[in-house]
Amino acid sequence: MTHRAPSHRIGAVIAVIAAIAAVSLSNALAHSASGGLRPAVVEGRVVMADGAPAKGAVVVSDRGGQAVTDESGRFAIELPAADGASDLRLTAVASHDGSNLAGTKHARAGSTIVDDDIVLMEMQQEACSPHWVPEFAIPGVGAQVRALTVFDDGSGGGPALYAGGSFITAGGVAARRIAKWNGASWSALGTGMNGDVHCLAVFDDGLGGGPALYAGGLFTEAGGGPVSNVAKWNGVSWSSPDAGTNQMVRALAVFDDGSGGGPALYAGGSFTQAGGYPASKIAKWDGVSWSAVGSGMNDVVRCLAVFDDGLGGGPALYAGGLFTTADGAPADRIAKWDGRTWSALGTGMNNWTLALTTFDDGSGGGVALYAGGDFSTAGGVAAKRIAKWNGASWSALGSGMNNTVSSLTTFDDGSGGGPALIAGGSFTMAGGGSATRIAKWNGAAWSALGGGMDVSVNALAVLDDKRGGGPRLFAGGQFPTAGGINVNFVSEWSGTSWGALGNGPNNVVHDLLVFDDGLGGGPALYAGGEFISAGIALAARIAKWDGESWSALGSGLGPTNGGVSLAVFDDGLGGGPALYVGGAFSTAGGASANKIAKWDGVSWSPLGSGMNEIAVRALAVFDDGGGPALYAGGSFTTAGGNPASRIAKWDGVSWSAVGSGMNDDVRCLAVFDDGLGGGPALYAGGFFTTAGGNPASLIAKWDGASWSAVGGGVTPTAVYALEVIDDGRGGGPALYAGGSFTSAGGNPMNRIAKWNGTTWSALGSGLDNASVNAIGVYDDGSGDGPEIYAGGGFTSAGGNPALRIAKWDGATWSELPPGLSNSVTCFAVFDDGSSEPAALYMGGYFASSMHPELHMAKWQGCPIEPECAAADFNCDGVVDGDDLGELLGQWGDCPGCPADFNGDDVVDGDDLGALLGAWAPIK
């Protein structure tokens, strides 16, 4: 029996001291118009024992989600919808003056919860409990992005990307309407806003605080404090610029009007007051107070930009929107402010102006002002949704777009063409060619940026996040996908492809395996599946996780429909162990590789001519007496051009059949020695009913010469998983099978069963009416030794709730709350080299583990204290002089001391004799 070791983690549950505060559960388990469940948002406050706000405390809930408290101690956590969840536990932890603090709060689910603060109290460190670690977060943000900008908050991380919109999560972290992306992960800005953010700008008010980030929109709270539609973030906390505005702010820009006051922040929108004074749709903030900008406009201002038209007047502020007058004079949808008066730009536009930027197209005319929107004419000239103002007249950009342009910026993708104008919106055509929601203008023609987005682009920004490769273009909007991959409303363009901003594979993971490629990085976790990106790396169907980041394996694998299988095999030809991958692909590293390929750590290579049919579904290494070989199972009928029915053997040089094979698909393989004297054998599971021409119901055994049935087999349908496990309870290793069957050896066994070499036995009442796809073994450090984990599509185990994953301790099933949102397909145990012990990793179809995770999740166990001899005080595996010194240090009266072997409350000669009797040579 192993022992639980103390951990630095705080997991205590304590009584909570009640105090009056606002903690509300909004929209809890509310039903959408379509009848689905919406996430709940828990908002609250954490305080110290003396009632002072607890800034920087980490708050988590037992239904997923986490947050960090702001300077007022407030937090907001989004919870996944969970029908029937009646109890919620919030836990807050912090460190203060060298002490560890913790507090918890319980609440009943509903429209409100008890209005108490979470009070932090000093805690003794307790033994840790196994827990989920949100390592593979969902990329992007939880809802529409409306604004992007780049800002350096002075914390030492350099410039970062800031996104504003209607979301309340970013990368799985609670982040209300605004979030920061540092190139690797998302973080919140305090507790964010209580309403949508529509625009962002960076402004230094000259009062000594340096540059700050300003956000405009439709909100009345920022960081828990009152604001009115505009707020300032100084890198630590939110504040209100005076009284703000009385209606929505839609645009922000910094402009120096030349009056001697220096740069000021200009805000445009639908408001009629700023700072409590009249200001029609546009206002100026000088760092101290708001003022009007002339008599303003008669309708909404939607965009602002600064441009010098080269005519001698210097830079001016340009505003676009829906207005038709500025300063009371005609100005159709666009106007210029020179610091004193507003003026029109020709006859303006015939519909909305939504975006403005400046760009030099290299034609010799210098920098010009570009406008995008819903218009079809500019200055009376046909210009579909985009036009150029050179200071005197308007002109079109080719044939323009077929729908709205709502964002503009410039970007140099490093291809040698120099900077280009980038337009985003809801269009699908640009210049007469296909360009889905985003396009590039090089000064002469429009072109697409990859596959573009599936829904509108609202915002654009350029940032070099120091990851190498130079600046990247970032786009935000209403789109779930970009370039065909799941990005969730925000994406980056490297110059050649779109990528996600997050840490998980973007599609199903089918297999996980630990492999050391021998290049000096040590063991890493490899994932195979249907994804084409993992984290911020493009990785086609296979990727490597080193414990901190994802990387690709060359150009990866060609398209694969269904499972990917992984194995490590040394073919004995001098190259050492390599990673072998099976699937439905036909290329690896861009070269032909039919259904199976080898990765040596540097490059891909095929295994002969591979297989002829749909896929390789399973791989295993087995020595039939002629040396180790790689066995592949699947749906094929030939291997290397020779007949091989659903299973074949690769010896490092060529393929050969394994008897006459099976009559239907092989889905899993494992090597097992049943202890009956025949030595190890290869076991196969799948859909087949015959093996080697003989009856074998869904499972069969290959002894190196012939196939045989396994105890009457299992029925019906399929075996999807085989795993050899010694549960440490005295029976030795056994073979465990999982699938969709309901009987084994003629007896009821629901979806999982154990074969000891002679008979089948059940694991309690098994799993409910969905299959077991994966079986693993893991010691979580809780003291019960290695335990069996089952993953699949089931929702109960042993008759009790267990969502898609469950643990068998040899007698009973238990859940890993709150479970997973969709099927589990694979397990692997991996030590990432951190201070934590090895963890259990799983992959599958789940897009969220309710923490949330994307197609992969991590279950972290606790440190395992090794078994030690009674006299081996330092537990180094030997009784020696160090242990003798420890005994002498306890000499004399010493009740309960470890060196009191005979329990007489005295450490004396009798105990010394016992130690010497256990003496072993010093290592």
C-alpha cells in the first residue's frame, strides 16, 4: 500500500464567515430560445479575515471555470450548463505574507445564491486530491470580438493583443468582454465589463501614469466599479474617465489638434452628453475633463482616424458613420476636423462609413485615407464598399466588394510585396474574385487570405508577439472558423495560413503515446487524430506536446477520416526506436504513405507500399519467436501488395500476412502472457467473427503460429480497446477488453470485462448503454495503488453517474467529476518534467471537459510516497549510516518516535539491534 504525501496545493474546505456582499448567479441553467441550456455566470467577492479585499486570489468552482480577483476582490466565473446541478462550491486560495490562505462557499443553483463573501483564512497544508488541470484550453473567445488593439501594460511582457467584444470567456478563462493575449495564453483584465466593448485605444493623458488602455462600448461597470460607456485600464485596475457618456461609444482615436494642449482622446458614438455636458456624437477627453468637438454630428459616429492630406493644414481627425451633417453643415457619412471646424469630403458616401485607415499603395501619390462601409458611391463615383481619398477626390479600389467592409488595417506579410491594405467584413467577393470576409489590396488588385472566415470579420490588428516569424495579422469577429480550423472568433494570419489562439488540438484526438525521439528533448506526448492545428502550431493530424507547447511533425499526415493509431518500434536496422502511425491517410510529410508511416524524429518515411483499404486502426509490437515485429490491424485486405486480411506483420523490411486473418475489421491489439506456459501472445479485438477461418467472436489470440478464440469471446457488436493491467491486488496481469458488448464468455458484462487467461469476469455492473473506447491504468497517489480507468461515450458506471470517464478500484466504480462533455478515445500517462508527478492524459471528441478543454484533458494525481523499510528513515532504499544517525538523534525517551520499533516509548539498544538487523550495504 502506498501512502499519501503532503503537497503544496491547498484543497481545504473550511467554514465560511458570513458578511454582506453581492454574489449572484445570473442566468443559471437558463434555457435559450432553442431550448438549450445557457452557461451560468457566478460573480462574487473574496475578502481577507479582516474584511479587506483579497486581490489576486484564484477562485475555482467544482463545476469548472476559474478566475483571479481584481483590486476590489471581485471575480466572475462562467459555468458550463449542467442540467440538474443543485449544488455549487466555490474555492478561493491565495498567499499572503508567507501564509497560505483558503476559503470556500457553497450555494444552491438557481437565479440567486447566498450573498456572502468568500473569506480567506490561514490554513495548514493538507494532502492533495487528484484533480483536473485546465491545460488544453479552448482557443479564442466565447463570443463575438468587436475590437482589437496592441498595448504594453508595463508589466515586463512587452506588447500584447487586447480583444474586446461580447464574450465572457477567453481560452477557457473567465474574461468579461475584454481579454489579453500574450502570444501563448489568454488572461482577464480584472473582472472586465458588464456590457459589450466596441472599441479600444491606447492614450497617455500626460499626467504621469504613462500610456493606458481605453475601452468604449455600452457598459456601466468595469472592474466592479461604476463607469459610463468608457473606461481606463492602467495595467492593474479599471477607472472611469470622469462621468463618461450617456450612450454607446463606438470609436476611439488619439489626435493633437494643435491648440497647445497636446494629444487628446476622441470618442465617437451615439451619445449626446460627455462628462455631463452636451456633446453630439463626438467628444474630446484631455485626461481631466470632457469637451464637445464643435457642434458635433446629427447621427452616429462609427469610426475615427488621423490623416494628413498633404495640403498644408497638417494632420486632421476624420470621422465616419451614418451622420449627414457635421457642425450643422452637410457632410454625408464622413467629415474632417482640423481642430477648429468640421468640413465635408466632397459629397461623401451614400450609406454607412464603418472603417477608416491610412495607406500608401506605392503608386507615387503618398499616403491616402481609405474608407470602408456599406456605401456604393463615394464623392459621386461608383465605389463598392471601399474607397480612397487623396485629399481632393474619391476613387474606387477595383470593383470593390459584394458586401460590407467593417474593418481596415495595413500589414506586411514578409512575402516581398511590402505593406498591403487589409479589409475585413461580411463580403465573399473582392475585385470580382473569391475572398471570404477578408482580402488584401496591393495597390493594384485584390486577393484572398487563405480560406478566410465563415462569418464576418469586425476588427483587425497587427502584433509581433516575439514568437519568431515577425509580425502577425490578427482578426476578430463573429466567425467560429478561419482557414477551415476552429478558432472561436479570433485568429492570426502568419502570412501563409490562419491559426488558433489557444492550447488544444482543434479536432478529435484518437490516440496518445509517449515517445523519446532521441534528439535531446527527452520523452514527449504525441497526439494523433483529425485535427490540423494544436495550440498555436499548425499540425496536420499529429502533434508533439513537450509539457509546455505543441509542435508539428514536419508537414504531418494527409487527410484521415477516422482513427489514428500510434506505436513505438525499433526495426533493428540501426536507427533506434521510431514512432509509427496508422490511419486512413495516403501521404506523410507530403510523400506517398498508404495508411501507415514512420517518424524518426526528423522525417517521415513509408512502410513499403502500405495498405490498400480504408485504414490502419491498431498497432502493436510482438515477438512471435523470430524477433520483435510491428503488427497492424484495420480494414485492409492487402499489405505491401500481398494478401493480408485485416492484420499484417512488418519486420522492418517487408509485410507478411498473419495466418489467414479476420473476416472483418480489427480495431485494437495487445500483447498478453496468460501465465499458462505458452508465453506472450498477440490479442486482437474488433468487429470480426472468425480468425484464421475459425469462430472467434470479436476477440482472438495469435500464438505465433495460429489463431484461437478467447473463452467464447464477447457479444455483440465490437471490441474497441484492449489493455494489459496488473491491478496490484494479487492476481497478476490480466487482459481487459472494452467495447459495445454486453456479455463475455456467455455471462452478462456491460462494455468492459477482464480475461485472466482462463475465464472472463465482470467489473461490477460495468458501464451503461454507450461503448467503452479506451482503457488505461494510473496511480493517482490517493493510496489505493494503480487503478483502472475507462473512457467512452457512457454516462454512468456501476449504476452511478460518470460522464464519459470512470475509475475502477477493484471493487467499485467512481466518477471523475464533473466528467467530460463527449466521448473519450484514448489514455496515456505522461510526466512532463515539472514538479508535479506524472498525470493521466486523455483525448477524444469532447470540446470541453467542463473546465473547459479542447479534445484533450489532464487528470493530475498526487505525489506517491515510496514504500520504505521501517529502519530506512530517509527512504533511499538502503539502511545505512544515515539511518543510524537518525536513530541516535532520537535516543532515549521518545514516545511515538519512528525509531521506537518495539513501541516501548524509548529508543534504546533493542531498537538499535533491529536497525542493525536490517542493515544493508551502503549504495
